[in-house]
Amino acid sequence: MRTALLRITARLTAVTLIGAGALVGAGTLPAHAATGTVVTDSGLGVTIRSGNATTFGAVGTQPNGPVEIDCQLYGEPVTGKFGRSLIWDHVPGKGFISDAYVDTGSSGLVAPLCTSNPRADKAIAWFAARNGSTAYQGYCEKAVENSYGKTAIYASAKANWNDAVARGAAHRGDLNPPKGALVFWDLAAPYGHVGVARGDGYFWATSVNGRIGLAKLPYFSSYLGWAWPNF
């Protein structure tokens, strides 16, 4: 079993790259459910939530000790006992816990991807509810952050993309982003452009015919690629 110190280092440098690569690489996904060990400094266990973010309601507590994981997905980054992680683990019949508090012996995915992504669904619904709105014209980064319940994380879409590149988390030129991933273009220099992938080759963004809208990738010129939201 890896020590906490080694796992912290691994998570900070590799979790997004390894996990996202596993998502799109056929044959690389773990085939079976897994087990881990919940470890918290308080000894009281970790909160179980109804979705893959801290904004989802608490539905219980998973005590310290062994835990079964039937699937995993990406969500709000959490810093816990094992460093910073975007991975969330689904506990069968209960809900989601942050992998930042679970020792699985790996910094990446150890169980199959969950078939649903509650946090991505909320972001997509946010855009759908504003279809046709011009309120966010010129503020594409603000729109994607707001769709995820965040604000003022990055100064621009290009700054967001550059950070993904620096972290090794950017999927350059990939036109098959998973649901909830951010998709980027090198437009409106130096600001760039960003939207949220629907997971079926379409995306939501501002500036689609001059307003918030749904379009098929790549739609705009100078498509850069995609990355999981780092917020």
C-alpha cells in the first residue's frame, strides 16, 4: 500500500492526466468494482453525498475503514487525506464520497466509470435553461464557471486552457469530450473561448449565433481540445 506522502505527490501530478486518459483509451478502464480504505484525520469518516460535488446534499457518513466502490467519476476537486483529487467514488446503495479520503492504492481510476454524472448534468441544465440568452456575451469563462456553481476562478478561457496544459490534463484536438468536460478554442485573442460538452459531440456555450446555444463540435475555428473542470 502506498504511503500517504507518496499518494499526495502522485495525485498532484498525475490524477487528472491518468484518469482522463483512462476515460478515452479503449481497453484501459478497470473492469470490476474495487475496494478502498476510508481514512480521515478526525476518525469520524467521510460525508456521503448525492452527487459528485460538495454542493450536493449529505446522505450519510462512510466510516473509516474498508469501503466497496462500484464505479468512479470526475467531479469537484477536493483536498483531503490523500491530497487533491477530482475523482469521486460511488458506494453501492449509498452515494458518492471524495476519493481524496480513500486509499485505493492508486492515484487514478480503480473501478469502472459511473454511467451518470450528476454534477455535469447540473451544468448542462444550467445552459439549457438559458438557451438564447445574450446576458453572458463576452463572458464565456464566467458562464462555464457559473454553470458549475463557481465564479472568478480563471481570468479567461485561455488562462483556463493554459492551466490544463501545464497540469498535463489537456486533451489537444480531441473532438470526443465526455459529458461535462470543458471544450476550448483559440478565439478572441488573448481571451480564448470555452463551453461545456454534452457528451454526444455537441456542446453548450456563449456566442453560438450570438447567444447561449447548443452546437456540434468543432463549430468555431481553432479548436484546442478539452479538459475536466479544475474547479
